[in-house]
Amino acid sequence: MINHRQSSDQGVQARAFMHDIDRVFPNTAWAGGCKSWYLDARGHNIALWVGPSLAYRWRLWRARTRDYVMG
């Protein structure tokens, strides 16, 4: 079983990650103002990766083992 470990800087990192996504999202085709499953009630992107797929793969290439409890 693998459990996610809460690190002290995890909230800071998560907010920085979402800031990057939110900064780029308005310049995408997905920001056309429609109602869809990938936008919450405020129109906030909750599901889409807004960059190139290679950038997504690069960020997720390796999980940081210090963020997980294995066992």
C-alpha cells in the first residue's frame, strides 16, 4: 500500500503549481467561457493540463519517494 505523506512545504508547492496553471489557462482554447466538467462553479480549471504533453510527462517522470510512505 502507498500512502501520500504530508510534507511541511507541500501546501506552498501546490499553490505554486496551481498558480502556474492558472497563469497559462486564460491563453488556451479551453478558456472560452463554456460550462464543462473540467471547470468548477467559478470557472476554475480543475482537471486540464494546459501545457505540452511532454512537459506533463517530464514533471511526472519520477515520483519523489520522500512524499510517499511505502509499506
